[in-house]
Amino acid sequence: SDTPRTDFASIEDYFVNFLKLKPQGEILESNVIIGHNWCQDAGIYEFTMGATGDVVKARYTYNYVKEDGIWKIQHHHSSVMPEEIAMGKPISEDEVRGLFSLWNNALATEDPKTVAKRYAKAGVLLPTVSDTPRTDFASIEDYFVNFLKLKPQGEILESHVTVGHNWCQDVGIYEFTMGATGKKVKGRYSFIYVHEDGEWKINHHHSSIMPEGIVTAEPITETEVRDLFQLWNGALATKDPKKVAARYSKEGVLLPTVSDTPRTDYPGIVDYFTNFLKLEPQG
């Protein structure tokens, strides 16, 4: 943080965010001076961030004074290692590939806020199934509200890594298995990561479906077509008209069995199944 913390409230405010990283420190080098009712410890310490596994080395200065019979920190100066600033935060190619697991694990929580927190403050998401670029926390979270309903879990099939100065890039092909439907979706990806607030975050994420799949259309067998009925039939079993209506496309039309009225939008389809499901049908 660039802001000096000069009172209890501002010090507390700093640690609200820092403690989310679950830091634990170890002194590597210590130089002590003892004065009259004061003392100083200056050197190098290293933190292991329990939330991310990152290890961060830094310089420190603590000035202590005795207050109300207890030694308290009167001055605390902590700074990153200056050579690390010049050289950049080191990361190996395997570690870059491993960053995908942090994002994939966030998907597994099915919590859109947890996923959105994997993105940097200025992060941009160009998502697979939305035409709208997501350029802030709220819009990224909004995208994952719907996407996580599919219960996606990803696997990298092909990866190409570049490591730069405090940034790295992983581009290639990944495949998602949608736990809600069993469907597999292959796509192209680009992740650009930056080191922000002590951890690697996604600064840019571009995901797109395989272009040859757009041209040739996604293949489906006759058996798979017949099995689509079970998704609808399974929705009937929930007795929830909204879940049944969700099986219909945005421009879906229902000409129902026991109503003369065509249902041409989501509310009309929900309305039909509100009554029909009282019969507890299974087909």
C-alpha cells in the first residue's frame, strides 16, 4: 500500500486485506539495536501466503517502545526487495501453468465472487458465451453467475507460456466438462497474469470456442438426440416450472398438450408448467 498508516483505524484497515492472504513470516536476517526505553530490529523477513502458496521476501524495520508496561511497535517499515523490483517477480513456466488451477478451483466453489477475485483490479474478461467484454469486478461476477450454473471444470490440453517482467502469459486450448449436463466444450484461451498485492492475478482472459466447430457445427448422434428428452423429463421431475422452462431456448415455442394457447416466451412457458406439474408427469 502507498498510504502511511498513522492510527489504529488505518492500521486495522490495511490488515483487513493483507490477512486474506493468510501470511506467516520468518526472519531470515536480523540486526538489533537497544536504546533507553526503545529498541530496534531491522533485517530481512520472508512470508508464506497460505491462501496462494506464494513466498515473498522483504526488508523490515521495527522500532519498539515500552508502553503501559508492554513492548509495542512504534514504527514499522516494510519494503519489497529492490533487486526483485528491478528483476521482476520470478515465476517458472510450470508455475504459470499452475495458476490455471487457482482459477479452476475457484470455479469449483460455484461462487461467482470467488471467481471474480482471481482477476486483477484492471482485469478484462472476453468470455466464451457472452458478446459483452467484462471490464470490472461487478461485470465479471455477473458473467459467472450464469456460467457457474453449468458446474464447469476445466483441463488444459495445450499450453504455451511466456514469462515477462512482473507478467506472464499462458495461451492454448482447454476443455470444460459441464457437471450439470455432462457436456464437454473445447475452447481456445489466453490468460495474461500480473503480480498484484502479493499474488498473481488475471489481467486479461480471452476465451473463445473452436472456430472449426462454428463452421462445421457441433456434431450430435441420433442416440444423443433421443437422450435430450431425458434432460426435459428430469426437469419435470423437479416439479419446478422455472427449471422446465429453462430447457427451452430464448426464442423457443411450446404448443402444449392441454392448452390451446401457444407459449412463445419464458413467462408463458413457466405459466403452462405451473399447472401441468401439479399432475406430477413423467414421460
